Amino acid sequence: MLSQPSNQTPQRTSTPHRVEFLGLAACTFAVSALLLSIPLGAPLRSEVSTALLVFLGAGLILMRSVGFRFRGVLPVLLFAGAGIASSALSDFPKQSSLRSASGLALLATFLAAQPIAATPWAMRVLRGAASVAVFALLIDMMAQVLGGSSLLQSRLAPTGHTRFAGSLPNPNEAACIAILAPLSIAGQSLGSRSLVSRGKHRLVALLHAVFVTASALLVAFYSGSRATFLGVNAALSMMLWLTRRRAVLGALSVSALLVLCAWVFDLGSVRARVLDTFAINDDWRLRVWQVAWHSFLDAPIFGQGPSVFFEVHERARLLPASSGITPAPGGMPWAHCVPLEILCERGLVGFACAAWIVTTVLRHLRRALSHPKTRPTAVPLASALAAIAIMSLVDLSLMKDWCIYLFALVGGLICGMGRGLGCGLGCEPSPSEASSTVPQTTTSCDETSTTVDESSRSVESIVR
């Protein structure tokens, strides 16, 4: 009679474990697939995007059913609700609702990224997807320089759509690399050391970090984008400030050599491009900001509506000269400053919700940086967040799906890192596990925690 409870206990606890694994696998698949779709440069077909969102929603429901506690749910829901209210009250409700619907759905990435950050194998999958996306963007930028057009016209995207055609790299791709480069090297030491020797693993990790970081610096210089140049340097400065990384110092040397060669041999007319871009010889950006601020004062509570800055900017042309508003020439779809864009399009309500989200992320980032188990992964995430913050002040927009996706992804990963400190990365017990008395469960968690401790010490030896 005493053997019956012991035989039945694994049956009761195996179901929550399977549900948790399925939920985590669905979240990882959807988030990684969305990350790999960034190089396509166009919205996915409706059936593909719908399937990914179904996986994302199913993963969130399964994780919540096993007791996973998400962070920042209330501010994200309030931010989404503020956007819906702004669209309903906008002078352009149809345009606002159509353009902001996909971004509203992508906010779920903020929640789906949290269990990924708390699980080593899921983080490895996501890091691999980020590396593939970076390499694909680099190849596409090379094709633009050498061939004059983009190679990434996927069948998953609408036919006949080209992200960029010309002899210069696309600044959007350079901006993506600036954000994804730190993510692709986050927590490298969590990889299995049974496949390669310890010394070889360190060398491969170091070379990979040098290549990715040097590539980010090079594309920032070669694209001539001020925002990307500032973002990459902000990420590197943050990484150097938080830890002495040999990878960063090596990347600075490699990128300096490549930039010097590009400048000396004038590859792709890089001299004229850089000098023209960094010469601030007009005030068009100041004009755009002036229109955005004036529009915010017209509707300070809920704003003009998400993703309608183009209509707002065009309407400003009808203002009399006595108003002092002089819109920039040509169409201007976004405000080139995310905080000012939020004030203009979502008002004080949306700005307060966004500030709440940022405060939540920074609080969890501070916690993750202060713990030795999560610091090796938190440092690159902090660098990506620094790149986002700097580039958001002079460019980027919540109207772009890849921008709001990367914002949500980095913020969610940081919150997940701050959450997963209970017993190391990815072994924080769920309520079902906490109530279980099976000795094997406790042993597994301890072993995982010990493994992560060894991996963390390995990272510190790599990067210092």
C-alpha cells in the first residue's frame, strides 16, 4: 500500500512538465521565427503571421496554466489599451487601426520572451536565430553595395516588394544589426562543452563575438546612418563599462582596420556618403520635431492616434505662416524620435504607460546585472537596450513592426533574466514543482543550478 503513492506521483507531476515544455517550445518557435523574418524586409503573408501569433498565444496560455508569473503585464496591457483608445479618438481612425494592429499583436513578444530568458536551451535557440539574422542582413547589405539591389525577397513576403534598391546599404538593416549583434553573443558559455574542448569553445566564442561586433561597427560606418553609428557606439560603450570584454577590444581593432581600408580605397564611394550624412546642413529633423510637438499640444491626453504622423505632418502644411510651423519637404511617415512620437500619437496616457514599461525593464536589468548567474547574459542585453535608447532619440518608430518587436523582445528578455534568479537560469520551480515531494525533481534543479554556476564562471574567464 505504501508503494502506490510513489508510483502515482510521477504521473501527477509529468503532465505539468509536458505542458510547460510545450508552452516554452511554442513561445521559442514563434519568437525565433519572427526574429528570422526581420531580414525579409516586408510583412509576412497573413496566413504565416496568423500561424505565428497562434503559436505565441498558445505558448503564453500554456505557460500561465502551469503557474508562470509574467512581469510587466499591467503596463503592457495599459499601453495597448491607450493605443486602441487613441485610434478610436483619432481624426484618422481607419489608417491608425490598420497600421497599428500588427504592432499591437507584437507586444505579446514582451511576455513570450520572459520564459525564454529563464531557460538555457531556449536562450540558445534564440541566440542562434539572432546570429542567423545578423549574417543574413550582412550578406544582403553586401549585395546592395555590389549588385545594387536586395537579395531577400522571400516567398513568405508579398511578391514584387523590395526592401531597398540602390548602391548603398539600407540604414534599417544596419540599425537591426546594431540591436541584434549584442543579442547574438548573449550568454555564449551556456553552450554544451561536451561537443568541443574548453579551450576551443572559448576561442570560437571569442572569434564569434569579435566578428559580430566588428561587423556592427563596419555597417554603422559604411551605411552613413547617424542613428546607427550612435547606437552601435552606445552598445559598445555600455559593454565596455560593464565588463572588460576581449571580444569588444578585438572588434574595435578589426573594425578600425576595415574602416581604414574602406576610407583609403573609397569602397562604394564611402567618403562622399559619410561626409554628406554627418554634415548637418539642414534642419529638416528639427522641423519634424516641431510638427510633432505642436500636434501633441493639440491633443495632449490621447494624442493624434498611433501611426498617423504622415497625415498629421501633411495637415500641418495647411497651417498659416503666422503659426511658425514649417513642415519638412516631402512625406514624413514618422517623427524620428520615439518619445516625441509617443507624445504626439498616444498622448500623456500612452507616454505614462511607456514610461512604466521602461521603469519595469530597468528595475529587472539592475537585478540581473547584480547576480553572477545572469550577468553574462544581462550585459549584452543591456548593450542592446542602450543601442535602442540612443537610436530612439533620433530615429526608429513604433510604426515599424521590426522596431516594436525588438523593443518588446529585449525588454522581455531582461525581465525574464531578472525573474529567473530563484534557482539559476531556467530552473525556477513552478507551483506544481514546489508542491511536489519527488526527490528527483529537487536533484534535477540542483544539478541545473550547479551547471549554470560552472557556465557562468566559464563566461567570466572568457570575457575578462
